[in-house]
Amino acid sequence: MNARHRHGVTPRNSLHGVFILYSCFFLEKDLYYFNVFMINEFNKIQQALMKAESVLLVGHPRPDGDCLGALSAMADYLISLNKKYEIILDEELPNDFDFLAHTEKILVGMKNLKMEKYDTVLVLDAGDIKRTGIADFLQDTDHPLIIEIDHHVTNRGAGDINAIKNISSTCEVIYDFFQHVNFKYQKETATALLTGILTDTGLFAFANTSGETVKKAAALVARGADFNLIKKRMFNSQQLPELKFLGKFLSRLQFNEKLNILFLVLTKEDLAEEGAETDILSNFLQQNKEAEITMVLKEGDDGMIKVSWRSKKADVARLAKELGGGGHKKAAAFLVKGKLVKTEDGGWKIE
Ligand SMILES: [Mn+2]
């Protein structure tokens, strides 16, 4: 009788337990490996871009630092592979971003797009491919290969290859991709990636900032990313009319205690005022202590009202998605048809 039998069933049970524990560990590690690190997707993207001949890069309308940083960084990667590429945006890009490499070459306006020129399309930070303005072009051409890189949880991935990770920014996903493919980039690329991270985390102030995000940002600075330049261009660049707009509209804040929502309504007329820059407003409202959710309603010229939510903990992406919108767990938006009308008791309704 060996030692195992002498101890009866107990050792066998505990061995069994150890076995289960080990399998869980490996299984979990596997899942972790594939879902979090996206080895498969990153390999596919690398292979596709190596095969590509002519690549179109596209972002979303009202491009922000994450979208433009991602476009600039991926352009650098394509240059390193000796590929032809073009960047297109539906709208003019704000001047604040002209420090990013390759932004001067961006084509503006989808009406000039000749989709047949490209065999591969890289969609960055778009949340939903429909937002980019290229979806219409995809129906009446031989479908080029579509690659989506994004960080919006509500993005279900309409591309042929989708690298969508629920982390701070698209630039953070691209950072991981560059690590995976061992791309040795220069300081301009590091600045582009850091621009995306700093924009989408509000200088590490928003809840989407993880320890990993901060570590990656530090690594980018070590690679020569110009933190001070980004900070100056993006965060200390508020013009006087924008600050006055902020002051005027902050005084109109309303708080619904029952729903624990702090909200602000901006009509078409308000948004036509000088300095109307609503991102600053939304970011500013997040500093509030009381409300769980902040909501900004913006009336557009097209008969649609954009409702943007930011939350402290609540999952606003789920509800926004149900209402036809999308976004992140703690920052999401959707559109509703109608116009904003003031009620007699000082509130607002949508008609
Ligand atoms: Mn983003």
C-alpha cells in the first residue's frame, strides 16, 4: 500500500481539487490571453496590413485627440511597412491638433472618396462604422478588407477583423498592438499615442484610467512623447469666448434629486453663440459631487437632439445602446428626434 492509499479518499479529493484549480487557472489564462491581449486579432491585423497595397484610414466626425492620435500613429506604422495610405475625415479637423504628424495630409469630405482605390480600410475609434461616413461607399464597391480598432464597449465590430478592447482609448489599444508586433516607433508616434490616452482619460482624471493606462503613458514618455506639448495644446488652450460660454451655461444647470441627474439643456440658439464648445462643459460637469449621472441635451440643426450621459458608476452604455446610441460604460450618447421646448414651470420637454 503506498502513501496515497493509506490516507484513504482524502488525498484523492484534494488532488482532484488541485486539478480543478489548475484547469481553471489555465482556462482563465487562455481566455485572458485571447480576449484581453487579442493575440489573434493583432496577428490578423499585422498580416492584413503587410499584404495590403493601398490603405484608407478613417476616423469619426468631430475628431478628437484619440481619433487623430490613432490615425497619426497607424499612418506611421504603415510608413514603416512601406505602404501607400490616405487619411479621410468627414469634417475639417480642429487646429489644436496640427502638432500631430500627418494631419496636414488628411483629406476632408467624403464626397471625394474613391473607395476602389483601396484594398484595405482601417477604421479607428469610430464606435460604429456608420458614424464614419464610409458605410455608403461599401455597398456599391468590391468590399475592401475592413479592420476596426476601437475601445467603445457598444461597438459590435462590423469589420472583417475587429480589435475592440474595453480600455481607456483607441490609442491604448494601438499601443498594445505595437507592443505585439514589436514596432520600434519614434517620438512622434509616441506623442500621437499619448495624445489619445490623455484626451480620453481627461489627463488621467476619468474612471477609464487603469494602472496599465498610466504605465503605458509613462512608457510613451520614456520613448520621447512630449507630455508638455500635448498638455499645452489640448488642455491649456481654452479661448476666452469658450470660457465665457462655459460660465454663462453653468449657471443654467438643473438638478433632479429624485433621479440623481444633473442636466443642462442647450438649444440651437445657445449652440450658435460664440465660444459654444460643449465638450468642455460636459467634462466640467463631471467634477460635480452630488449627481450620479450628468446629462447634456443638445439640439441640432437637423431636427435631432443629442443626449449625452456621463456617470460615476451606472452603466449608461447599455441604456444608450437600447435607444439606438452607444459609447462607454460611463460615457454614452444617443439621438432623439424633436425640438426642445421650455415648459411653464421652467423645465424642458421634447416635442
Ligand atoms: Mn476614443
